[in-house]
Amino acid sequence: MPISTRVLTSLILFMLIQILFSCEDEICRKDNSGGFGPVNVDFVTSNSVKISWESEYEPFESYTVKRNGEVISIITEPKIKSFIDYNLKPNTFYNYEITVEDLCDDGFISTGQFCWTLP
């Protein structure tokens, strides 16, 4: 007795879904421990700060840059590991934090970096 087109289509769809989820599980099992370093302050002026960080997380989704707890940028290019924050107030205290998101819905937060802008 031949298999109907509907049954065959259902079996193929089921197999594709199984393959997709098993591949995602393999990607998410990758060990990313120790791959995200602290935030570094590269330079400070009276109205700008350049920060950078090291990260080797894969599969990468985005970096979120926060200043004083508020999101100021979301970076989706994995090669970009620095950010210049402009239009800051002179002689002001700022706290920067970077969060890396991977495709496995894990969020990793860097240690924060504090700095004062110059007068």
C-alpha cells in the first residue's frame, strides 16, 4: 500500500524539525566560559569616552552598551568590540557595562567600568 502524500509530507516536516532543534542544541552546548572580559576605558576627554572589551562568544547575537544602567547602543557586528560615547558632560561620573547575548538566549554581563570625564 503506497504512502499518501499527506503522510509523507508530515513525516518529512517532522524530520526537518527534529534536525533543526538538534542542531540548535549542539550550537548551544558550546562552552563559552571565560570568553568575555572586563570593560576597558581607552580614552577620556571632557565630552567623550572610548570603551572596549574582549569577547569570544559564538554564536553571537549582540552586544548591549549601557551607561549608568541605560542602554545607549546595541551592536550586532561581532568584530566591533569598542564604542565611543560622545556629547557627555564635563567633570561627570559615568558607569559603563557591556552585555553579550548569544543565540542560545544566554546573557553574559561584563564587569562595569567607572570613569570621570575631564573638566
